[in-house]
Amino acid sequence: MSTADLEVVRNFEFLRGRQNEIVVKGLSVTAKNMVDSFPLSRPYSMTSHGSYENGLNWEDGHIAYHDLYTVLSEAVAGFAHLFSYGVTKCKFLTDLQGRPILNLQDFNCPQPTTFNHRIRCSLSCHKFQTSIAQRKPRIPSTIC
């Protein structure tokens, strides 16, 4: 089976920037037997922000923000079906990449907070060592 036959879920944590734009802080790409995480550096001077959900700070980002499009495009290049959760995220990703991102809500998928969390952060620099560093949803062949 080629990756073109597989589905991939993209999720990201974001803040609102100076002009109320979406500023992606961390991005994850999840498919069967694959999980990638991309922590981004801040695009411009912003107040330091530690995530309640995963403990990541802007200082943890090692990917230049201007590389967001390239990193995301390369991570999902071989996948035919792309999903995310929620109208805001799907619209942002569709506009960014110019290809449709299907909303998992349209398929009556559960809230991301109910997904099976299997990956935990073990870095001593994070204050939330036992918190979720990334979400890994179970995606059966019928999507949800």
C-alpha cells in the first residue's frame, strides 16, 4: 500500500498574533505508524508563552516560522486524504497549502481531547513532563 492510499491527520496549537492572525506554535502530522512533531519558533517578538496543554515554550521551537509551508508540504506530500479538526484549523491549512483539508467534525469524529494519547514528553526542560507532547488519534479505515 502506498502512502497515497493513507489518511493523515494534521493538528496544531496556535495563538492569535498582533493582528489577530493565527500563529502556529506546534504542528503534528499523524498517520498509521507515523507521528511527526514540528515545534516552531516565534515569527516575531511575542510574549513568552508556555502551553498549558503540552508545556512547550516558544524557546523550544527549532523550526523557523517562515519554513512552516515547506515543512508541512513535505510532511504530507504523499498523502491523498488530509484531515484536521475544526473549521478554523481546516480553513487555515487549506488556505496555507492550497489543497482541501477535510474536517473530522463532518464525520462525527470525537473531540481531540478523547483521542488515545500514547506519546508523552520526557524532556527534563519541560515543566509538564507527564503531559501530552503530541496527540495520536486512532484512525480506523472508516476514518473515525
